[in-house]
Amino acid sequence: MTVIKTEALVLKSIPFKETSSIVQLYTKEKGKVSVIAKGARRLKSPFRGYLEPLSYVEVIYYHKPTREIQTLSKIEFIQTFFQNSTEITDTAYAMAVMECIDKFIHGHQKDERIFLLMVNVMKFMDSNRDFIKEAFIYFLLKISATLGYKTDFSTCSVCKQPLKSALYEPSTGRIICRRCADFQERVLLLRDEILDYMRILEKVDLEAGLPKFQLAKPSIDVIDFLVSYISYHLDFPVKLKSLEILANLEFNIEEK
Ligand SMILES: [Zn+2]
């Protein structure tokens, strides 16, 4: 058994037995890790208040390679994101980042790029509330590339000709031109505006900020496309609860 001290982001926390919680973390040193926080739901527990998703923490835990769930010993805040947020949509996008990591990443390999991407996206979202949706699209593009499924918005993946307008074919995971589309299959149109935006976004460095223009329409469709693209390449379906909440919210806003 070794003692591990690392920075981490809390992905989710679920009650376990009478008073404990099982906490899913993405750690800087060990990748995705589950820990048990014994007695965390007792009123006087030193863990209370630290285990909510969106907490950026430093943890100390006991690590045993043969165990699936490690034992949390100590936890301290580095930063809590969206602490006083009253906007459900803002929090939902931030939660969607946590949910993506929880669902996209399996196994325990450490990947510091993923950890840094999450921290940078969270910091950006928290201090640029007007660009949260765009930051989430940026996150999806980057996580896709980091996992080895970089999107190509410049050439058709069938005929290799430059793409002007593009279609996404969910059944094959390909981004293609109109000539190559088999319209028997369901296809998703990627509007020119969206293609241009993605090409720019792929090259952006978040620390320098995002382009100061926004997508005109609600971009749930772009997000759906990227999640579907990543799911296809990971080879398992991913449904994100936070996105269902967002889709309902956007629908209600449009109705009003
Ligand atoms: Zn083509």
C-alpha cells in the first residue's frame, strides 16, 4: 500500500452505506480513481462539503493496486468552480465536462494532458460565463483529439477533396462531402458557419481566450454531433444527462 498525494477534480459522488460516499476523481498523478470517503455524510466529517462535483482539490489517499476503490485520507480545496452560480445552464455545461470524463475515460492510465485540459476549461468557464457553450465545444474538440480521434474539418474522409459544406454520418463516424453521402443513411448537416468555427476553435489556445464571436443559433446540435462522433470512435454509446437538461432548457427558452 502506498500513500498518494495529488491534485484532482471531483467528477461525481454517490452515497455508500449509512454514512459514507464513493467519490470518482480525475487525478493529476493517477488518472481516474475511485475513493471511499468513510463517514463523509456524518455532520462532523472532515470530508463534508469537499466532495461535490466541480471541486478542484488536493487529496491524500491510500492506494492498493489490487483494489478497485481506494481509501481517502485527507482532502483540501484548491478552488471550487461555479460556487455562487444561480444559472442552471452555466452549471450544466460545467457538469457536462465532468460527466464526459467520467463516461469517456475507462481504466486508470494517467494522462496529465486531460487533467490540465479540464482545469483550464473549468477556470475559463468560471470567469467567462458568456462563452461557456463555446468553451464546452472547445473541450469536446480537444478531448477527442487527446483520445486519438482528431476531427478533420478540411478534407472529406472518403474522396479526400477539400470540404466546403460537410455532412456527418453517425453510422460510420465519418465527416464527408455531399457527393460521397449515401442518403439512405441518416446524415447530419454541418453548416458552413459551424465548420468555420470548428476550424478556428481547433487551433485556439484557451489561455489566450476564445474567438470573440459566438455561434448564432443554439448549438446543441454541434454538441450532439461531437458527442456522437466521440461515442462512435470509443465504440460505446454515451448519453450525457447534463446535455439532456440543457436541451430541455434551450427548448423552453425558445418556446417563450
Ligand atoms: Zn467526398
